[in-house]
Amino acid sequence: MGLDDRKLAVLRAIVEDYVATQEPVGSKALVERHQLGVSPATVRNDMAVLEEEGYIRQPHTSAGRVPTDRGYRLFVDRLSRVKPLSPAERRAIERFLVGAVDLDDVVHRTVRLLAQLTRQVAVVQYPSLARSKVRHLELVPISTTRLMVVMIADTGRVEQRLVELPGPIPADDVTDLRRLVNEKLVGTLLADTPPLVQALVDESSPQLRPAMATLSSVLLETLVERHEERIALAGTANLTRGGLLDFQGSLRPILEALEEEVVLLKLIGEAEPSTTRVLIGDENEIDNLRAASVVSTGYGPGSTIVGGLGVLGPTRMDYPGTIATVRAVARYVGDLLAQN
Amino acid sequence: MGLDDRKLAVLRAIVEDYVATQEPVGSKALVERHQLGVSPATVRNDMAVLEEEGYIRQPHTSAGRVPTDRGYRLFVDRLSRVKPLSPAERRAIERFLVGAVDLDDVVHRTVRLLAQLTRQVAVVQYPSLARSKVRHLELVPISTTRLMVVMIADTGRVEQRLVELPGPIPADDVTDLRRLVNEKLVGTLLADTPPLVQALVDESSPQLRPAMATLSSVLLETLVERHEERIALAGTANLTRGGLLDFQGSLRPILEALEEEVVLLKLIGEAEPSTTRVLIGDENEIDNLRAASVVSTGYGPGSTIVGGLGVLGPTRMDYPGTIATVRAVARYVGDLLAQN
DNA sequence: TCTGGCACTCGACTGTAGCGAGTGCCAGTC
DNA sequence: GACTGGCACTCGCTACAGTCGAGTGCCAGA
């Protein structure tokens, strides 16, 4: 039941036209705007087949055809090639990203850049703690029974927690604690720390043990177990482009989904190495996003991946262009991180 | 040209009914639902006067009346009193805020809570650095020529910057630098630090001076001059309640405005002590928000103010309820901060 | 296998009519 | 002088009928 080349060409033409005009496309308009070399009637026959196979559909009788999610899928997989970025876009990326002063800055600039270039909603995950290595742990006494622990990761992330100690602790002990945790933990992946943290308690002197126990439980609990992920979002205003036609008239479910960090993480967090993932409409597992598509990829210094980024938009989106932009931005951000 | 008591009562009734039903309210419905003690005809006469004075208007002839921005203003200033919160709401606030582990957590919980209680868009400013005191400055060597400086403020904020030193620096010097900056700066308001930072450079030994100069310029630049404000946002999905009637059919300008930190800061950042500020429609200086109202207030431990928070919604909002909620949440957050 | 032709479908748009909520005004009453 | 009942009028909303046209499916013929 293969589709011959012409039918594929017809599908491609339909997708391209529909994405451009946002209106159902008919057989006549199609032959006028593309060099298909056949008549409208022939195209109609092809369309009938494409419809039967579920690649396109008619919003109503006597209207043109519109691609289905399945149609977009075929288009993305086999009918399109990634557009190279224009020099102007490359320049925009570079201009946008130079001069970032810290990780927050990098992430914010990136997410805005993505939203602006793709004219869609952009999502950027901060470098995941699980994939970060400990660079330094600082203990700052706030009072005799309170400690602020600040963890600095090699990815630039800095996390802090207040630790309520079981009893007062002299300054020298704090120094000892600091030395011990740093000796043991610096340089290790956060995902690998739990046994080491446990060992720290076991190995510490009786004098230090109570404080160390509290400290380690806080470390484990807040930094590893509920692995604190962070996310930045931009471009929600882009959802309103294209009138209310996209997203079947209601932004509600989309906006709701975008407020849930868990959902966002699921969308862009499961990054496989160097692949760009495209989720189209129904393929999406989140019900609220059944009317949307997501293009996402991982990023990180060199070839390692420390986090994900991507964009969300209507299924009717410029896939080749979006994919190209997402990839390019991910690569630039990776390079930027590598410089640290 | 004073309005007598009955006319004010009519205005109050119109506002209340319109907020509740979202539909223009007519004279007949008004006398039915409120005990005004007069006939519809009389109410109509009063309405004519109110309209002449600009407090209400007719969307079109033969429709009921709708309050104008000016009408809401009068209502807020003279016709309403702040509703006490229900016990359920108080409990919700407490339940929501206990168990926050750090400042980020507090702010996120607060903004979600506000959005949920008011069913509107909530905005919370992190404690302003300018109003924070330095609690500790930590210098962490990243390499021989790079230092990460971490500033911990008494409000719980933690900021970090990478400092590129002019040349390699031995570990002992880092220790000296750390001691010097902490001796000088701990306990001072960030707004007051610039002269002190300058003095640090002047007073430091020739050996330390280059490093100290770089360090101090980074401190000044990033922490004080472009005083790094942060903002959290939640509840944008609430903008879609009430169909597209609010905001004259387009969420676009609102969503755009909400993406600009500067705009948000302007909205809620200018907190005067313990007052609740209400901006109604046109009173708003930001063009994109002319169709919206903002209720905001300052918060902080005790009676000091360290930041602002508030909500944004349609001009047709439940002002008494919203004002009460915003105040209550601000007070709870203040108490929470005071505990640290 | 493709093409031109033709009948058919059905949404979009237009114009008309009736309904009803709501108004403004006026004469009458307390 | 303030309030009220009554009445004519306005005008948005809905329903309905009619027309138009884009687009289709199908079929006979090249």
C-alpha cells in the first residue's frame, strides 16, 4: 500500500501551503502554486487516497484538505529536510548570547532568543543537577544552630538550603565539616553522591556526627531525591498568533499545562543524545497538549547532555525551520557552557 | 454635584451585579435583586445621572449599564469595605506556606497560592537586593584566575557571579580577600555598599589590589547598579476565564506585558509601606494593560518592606475579596520571612 | 493512467423579520 | 419636589431563507 512519489509530493505541497496560509487547501490552488505537472482532477484522486490512509482530512465536505497529525509525521520524517539557518539568524544567536554574566542570565537569554526566532513558546531546562558535578560546598553559619549550605555545581548551578542543626556548634567544627564534605564530594556527579554522603556520616568523629547527620540528610533530601529541576519559559504571547484557529479556540489547556513544571520537564527533559525530538499533536502524552507540537533537544558542553530545551506551538508549524533553529540554539548554548 | 446616598447604593449594586454576572445590568433586575425600596423608573433616573457623571456607561442603546473605570474607582474608595477572609482561606494560606525549604520555594508557593485564591494572575517580587543586608560573601576559587563570588543576603537571596581575575592568585590571597570583604560588608544594606566597596580597594595591600579591584567592580556592577530584581509569575491560565469578554477579546497585549520583567516590577515594585495599591484600567501607565486592574502591596518581615506582590485581572474583578486576599498573603509571607 | 466535464454538497455570507430587554420621557400621585 | 406607572422606541440577538462559490466525487473518453 505504498504511496508513490507524486502522492508524497502532493502531501508535501499540502503541508507547506497549509502551514503558510492556515487555510484548507484545494486541488486547484495546489496545481497553481506547485509544479506538479498534472491536472487538478488527478490531484483529487491522490488526495482521496491520502485521505483514506489518514494523512489528510476535510474539515467539512466541500472544503479543502488539511494535514492530520499523521500527515505531519510523514512530512517530518520523510518529506522535509532541515533548513539551514540564514546568516542573519546565526548572527542574532551570537549577538544574543554573548555577554551573559551567569547561568541565570544564559538561560534567560536563551529562552527569549528561542521564543523570538521561532515565534513560539520556548522552554529551557536549567542544567540538571543529576548530571552536574559538585564543584564546591560552602557552609555558612547563620547562627550557632543554623547553617546555610551552598552547593556550586560545575554546570554553574548554585543551590542553597538552610540546615537546622540539632544543637549549637562551634566555628571550628563548621570548618571541619566543610573540609570533610568537600574532600569527599567535590568532583562527583550528584547522582552518585548518596552512598558517599552516607559514608561521611559513618566516618565522622562522634563530636561531629549529629551535625553531619542532619547536614547529610538535608543534602540527600533536597538535592538528590527530589532532584530540584528548574525551568524557564518565554513567548507565551506567541500562542495568540494565528487568531484562535490554532489550539481549537481555547488557550486554556495550553496555559494550564505550561504552568506545571512537571509537565514541562516531561516535554523537554527526556533528552536523548544529540537527537532532535518532534512530538506532533496526539503523539503527546499530556492531554492538554493534544492540539500542540513540541520540538526539543538536549544541550550541554561538548557532546554531553546536561539539560533540554525546545519550543511548543500549533501542529501547524514550520517544522523544518523550527527544528533547525532549536538545534542551532542548543549547539550555541552548549559551546557557551563549554567555555566555563 | 454630589451624589446622594441612593445613587451611591445604585452604583454599588451595579458594580456588584456586574462583577457577579458579567452582564450589563438593567434597572428592573437591579430592584429585584437589591432592597433599594424604589421603583425601576426611579433607578433609571439615578442611572442617567450616574452615566452623565461618568461612573457607568451603556455598551449600546437598549442594553443595561456597565461600570466605567471611574465607577470602579469610586466603588473601591468609598463603597466597599474589605471582606474578611473565610477561615477556609486562612487555613489554605497556612497549609500552603508551611514547609517551604528556601526562598525560591517560599516565593513559588506564594505566587501559586495567590493565583489560586484570587483566580487571577499573580506576581511576586523576590526580596529586593537593594533592601537586603549582606549576611556573608563567599569566594570560591574555580581556577587560579577565576573566582566565584557568592553573596548571601539576610532576606534569603543568594546571588553568584563569576569573576575573571587579572592574573593568577594564590589560595592564601583568596582567604585574605574573603576576610576583608566580609569584615567590611557584612551587615550593611546593599544600597549602602558602593562607598565601602570603593574603600576596600583603596585600603588593600599592593599585592591584593588588582584582584580586589576586579572583584569590587564586579560586585558594584552586577549587584548594585543593575540591581538584579527577580520576579515570579503564576496563574496566566486564569486570564482565559470569562471567555474573551474581559480584555476586549485579545490576550495578546496582556501576555506580552507579563513577559517584561520591567513592566511587572513597575506594577508591583513601587510598594509604599503597608498600603494596598489598586490600579484600575486606564489608571495603569502601561498601555498594554489598560484593560486590566492590578492590586498590589508590599511585604516583608515585621513592618519593613523588602518586596512587592499582587495580582492582575480584568477591571471587572471582585475588588474587596482580592484586596483582602492580597493583604493576607502579604502578611503571612512577611511573618514567614521574619522567622528566619 | 490521466484528464475534462459535470452534478452535487455545504459552509459563508446577506437580508429580513420577530422578539425582548432595556431605555427615556411624560403625566399623574403623594 | 420626589417618586411611580405607563408607553413608545431602540437595537442587539436569533432564526430562517436564499444565494454564491470553492471544492469535491465520479465518469466517460483520450
